[in-house]
Amino acid sequence: MQIKALSTGPFQINTWIVPVAQQKVLIIDPAACSFTNDQNKITDYLQKNNLEPIAILLTHGHFDHITGTKILKEKYNDVPLVCHKNDSQMAGANASQIQKEALSMMGLEVLCNPLNNLPDPDITFDTDITLYSLLLSNLKDNSEELTSQLKEWEIICTPGHTPGSVCFYNKKEKLLFSGDTIFYHSYGRTDLPGGNQKTIEQSLKKIYSTLPADTLVYPGHDYAAFPLGENL
């Protein structure tokens, strides 16, 4: 599986382009936007490589992971934007207002503007679920190849960094896209509005106790593709 990382947005996060079947891909945490003059970085990559997105997935609703959703939805209007129910307001049309407090705490009020008029998520959920079950009604392609691949993908709810933080796990390939829940020898901060230290500790225990140690972790920032067991 050839996974592509694009550094995008105000904090140059890891936006992941993940193959599913043939030329179809998942886009995880798009942040490319006009504020950082990289608004076409994701769409140009998709077009250059003749790739077709089937879903835009958010690991959580923080400002630095969502600023690219508007550009993507303008170009791929029928591709669903997916977010946990508890972070859906953070990632939607009211994102600027809702995240103003967190941005003010960090002295980053200037980033409120890129959050204006973002699209609301098309699909929300509030429990662990497979991508197949979540996307089934939105799939144009119901080929056996695509559906069998989507059944391998699990969404694992991992609140703590935000109330609606999740990880995307491919159980066949043993790949974990962890957003800001897990970093190399670290984990996401809990001091911003909605963060909870006790809750993230429970989420980390859930991940480390249920997934294989040789699972490769692809976080939202910094070093990627490290074995989960190296964090134990």
C-alpha cells in the first residue's frame, strides 16, 4: 500500500492520501488552504495521479486539520466529509466561532479567518464502526474489490485530545492513522477546550491493549510509520 503524506495548512500537518482499491483513495485530515498558499496542493496531487477520493476523513475537529475541507468539497461535492458527532460542530460552518477560544489561548486568532464558512460534515457517527458500514449508502462503486477493502477499515473512537477524536485502523495491513491521539513516544495535548487527560489515557489504553505491537502508526504531525510497540 503506497501511502502519500502531504504537508499542508497552517501547521504543516500530515494529510494522508491512502489507497483503497484501484485509483480510489481516502483523504485524511486535509488542511491545504489559501491562508498558507497551498490550497491546490491536495487537488493537484489527486489530478496528477488520476486518483478518485471516495471519502474525506477527519481524525478530529481542530483548526489545523480541517482548513482544506472547503476546497475539497468545492471540487468533489459528492465525496462525503466524515467526522465524529462530538467534533462535528468544530469542523463545520461555525468552526471559527467555536474554536476562537482555543486559538486565543495560543495567540493564533489570525487563524479564525481560514475557518470561516467551512462545510458541515456529511456523515457523523458516535461509536466504533467500519468504513464499509459508514460509507455504504454513499458509494457509487459497489464492486467486491472496493467493499472488501472498506470492510478492513475500522474507526476507533479515542476521545481525550478532543471529545470526538478517532483513529482509522486497517486490520489487514495493520495500519493506524492516529491524528493527534498518538505521536512517536508521545500523545496529544489535553489542555485546550474539550481536552481531557483522564479520557485520553483511557483511549491510549484501549489502543495499546487491543492492537498488535507491529501496527504502523501514521500520526497527524511529525515522524510516521513507526511500530506501535515502540511506544510501550
